[in-house]
Amino acid sequence: MSDTVNRPVGRRTFVLGSAAAAGTAALAGPLATAASAASFGWSDDGSNYVVDTGASLVFKVSKTNGDLTSLVYKGTEYQGYGGKNSHIESGLGTSTVTIGQSGSTILISVTYGTLKHYYAARSGENNVYLWTNKADDSVSATRYIVRVNAGKFLNDEPDSYTYAPTTIEASDVFEKSDGQTRSKHYSKLRVIDYDYIGWSTGSVGLYVVRSNHEKASGGPFYRSLLRHQSADGGGLYEILYYGENQTEAQRFGLQGPYVIAFTDGGAPSSSLYHGNLTTSWADSLGISGYVSASGRGKVAGVGITGRNTAFPYTVGLANSAAQYWGSARSSDGYFSIAGVLPGTYTLTVFKGELAVYTSSVTVTAGGTTTLNTITIPSSNDPGNASAIWRIGDWNGTPSGFKNADLMTYAHPSDSRAASWTGNVVIGSGTETSAFPCYLWKDVNSGIIVYFKLTAAQAAAAHTLRIGVTTAYANGRPQVVVNDTWTSAVPSPPSQPSTRSLTVGSYRGNNYTFTYSVPASAWLTDTSAYNTLKIYVASGSGSTSFLSAGTSIDAIDLLA
């Protein structure tokens, strides 16, 4: 292919802007290697643009619709299963596809209506860099999927779904003969937890390195499709927007770069990870919606007081146009969030996944907004309230409750799940681990909590609190104390309208229900157990694990 380098074949040669006119040095970012590789270049086979990276990777992009039609690494084809290409969403229609090269960069541009998509290659790298600009909702484009040939990377992970032949919910949750469940939804990971996803044979690795998700939605704790593996092939995703259990409106604009990366079996280089990737070589490529580092700003906080140091804290920035986050240092709460688009954002401090502080912050291009020490008011953290008893921690998650860990990668009917029924005794030492993380109207509604009160406690009214993290079909708790006092049915808070508890996600909108229980409801016999029955109220939902339900954060009776 070396005779095709810089020679237009069917399309124009790409010419970089003036910022790159100083020569190859302006293009040679920290990731550029072997820029003089003899095979680096592109050609036209009639149907596709063929790009040779000058390393071990050759890929093809359809001139008709911008699909990625071939990924050949070290002579082996990895692209495709079921006769499908790799592409945006389920593939675009007829598009305008152009290619160009300057120095050590090749760029392929795809335009379909208001959607613009890009592939870039760098000389000597086994990577394909991608950007997607979804300008509005006129084009359906919520993901990029890399489709991988069958037999290349076999596994039986939670997100491997046709290894489980029996369908048990919708068309995307399956059960194996041993009762374990599989679904493409069961990723285990929140966005904040991973830099890349993929597979390795030990000698070959294929990964998608995610972007910073600044134009995605759902925040740092959101869970969505990451990959799936089946007997006939696999798919690796970069999710541009995912509607399942989504808490935010869709954001529009340029997302990327995200990277298809081949390795010799190990993890992709950390230099590719979101936030660490320096794309100065892309500054003058003319990518629609692209904002260089110089056009972005930074937020830095000197510290956060009022924290409970037993929990991690995360600082998030969000507005209708973008989202960002960063971890607060455990020692003093220092945080730094760089690469932020100019604008005014809501700053939220999360204890675990529970919002305990909000304010507003403005970011300017090229500037650093430095914030003085943030003090979290004690009343903002429900865990600071004095309680007679408490089940779970107020951290915005069902962590520690029965089956909580399993539910991020399995269906509630999974054979590994402990019984969803069973009552709880305060003082047993197993209050949290015995209480199910989820409650459903048709499965375990009416679970009982047993507890004793002193004479002084029984002589007073108390506030009962139940914190939830999401709900399905408007499921919300109604309580009965000692079979004599029944709370009103509370109004349902705003929650996502899609499936949640059965597709590996408890992340909705955290909400606290409060119940004022009168003194007359308590037993006066201090040796007797009071009973609290928690029911799920809702007229919506269907049956079993798709009946109305909710996920529990914490339950306590205040002093």
C-alpha cells in the first residue's frame, strides 16, 4: 500500500489547517510512533477505504454508509458476526464518506443528516480513534458497537448471553441449565469504574477504551451496556446514550475520542484512557464540535469537610450540555476536574452515591476555578442523625443488603440469589445482610422488622425513614406498625420508567420516605418485640420480579 500514501484515490487528500502547517512535529503527539512506517497509508478498493496503520492493523470503512467492514490484526480478521458490520447504532443509511491524510494522521469523515462520525488512524499504532457528533434527535445514534467474529474471544461472563439458552425476560435475559442468568445488561460496572472493556486470549487483546462521556447522560454511577459475548460472536460498546433506568435527558454534541485498541494480550496503554489522552494532533482535523484543551477549563477544590471518611466521595459537574466528575482525596477532600467545557455547572458532592452537597460553579476556557473548602452541613447527611436503630448505610446504594452485589450482574431469579423473603431482628448483628436489597409487590412485600424499645422510647413519637435508590412501576413503601397503625400510601417520587431491578441497575433517583409514627403505635411492654411491616404499594407493574418494586438504601427509626 505504500504507493498510495498521500495520493487521492476517488476522494480528496485531507489537508490539515494552519496550526499543523509547521510540519510533522505539530502532528506528533505523545501517542505517535513509527511515523515513517513504510506501509502507513490508505487506498480505495472500490467499496471501502482501506487504512494500513503501518503497525499490525489494517481496517476498512464502507464508502457507502461509514460502517467498519474489516479489522485485520496480524493477518487475522476480527470484524463481524452474523453478517453484520461494526457501526453507529444498527448502521446508517447512505452517507457522505470522505478520507484524507496529512503526515502521520488519516481521517475518515462520515456524514448522515445531522450526524457526523469520524475514524482516525495514527502511523505505527494498532488503534482506531473514533468521534461521534449527534447534533439532535433527528438521527438515532445511541451507541457504537464493535462486532467481533465468533470464536476469537470465548467466555461465559455475566454479559455473555447466548451461552444461556432459555429466555426468561423480554428477549434479552437468559437462564442456563444450572439456574445462573446472563444478559448483555449485566456489566457489573458503573461508568466511573472502568477505563476500557474488551477481551484477551493472552496473546491478543481487543478493547474499546471509553471516552470521558462528557456528552453522555446518567452521571458517574450510571450502568449501561458494555459488551456481550455469545456463541456466534461478541460486541463491544461505546454508549453515547442509553435509556435503560436513565435519570437524565439526552445530551447532544461530540463524544470522543473513544478507541478500538489491539494489544499483544495486555491492557491497552493508560495513555489512551479518558482524561489522559492528549489529542493535540487532532486539534486541526476539522472535527465538528471538537474543542481543544486550550478551549477548556478546570475546577479544583482545596478540600471538603464534614465528610464521613469511611466512605469514598465523588465530585460531579453537570449541566444540560455536559457532565464530568472526579474523586475527592480521602485525606482532605481535595479534588481536581480538568478538561471541562466552558459554562455554569451544578457541582454535587456524593457520599458514596448519595448527594450531600450542591452548589454552582462557572468554568472558563483556559482558566482554573479554585474553590475554597467545601463544608457539608451535618443535616445534609442522613447518616448523621441519631437513630434508635438503623439497617444499612446512608450512601445512596443497597450495598451490604442481601443479594446486593449479585444484582449488578444477575437476574433476581438467579440460582445464586439467597431467598428474597425472611424477616429481620434488630440486635441480631445481621440486620443489613438479612434484609433484601430489593422489595417487590409480588415477591416479598410485607417483610417484617422486629425491634424492642425502652419505656422512654415507647412513650414518644418517632420518625421512621426509608431511603430508596430507584423504583420500578412506581413501587414505594407503605408501613404497618404492630398491626395497629398504618401509614398513608406515599406519593411516588420521580424515577425512570424503564426496567431497572432486573437489568442490573439500582441507580435511579435517591429519595427518602418519612413516616411520623405516633407514640400510641408502640408496645408498652419493653420485653416484647415491636413489628414493622414494609409493603410495596403500587397499582402498576405486572407479576413476579416485574411487579412494582424498589431498591433500598437505608432504613432507620430516629431517636
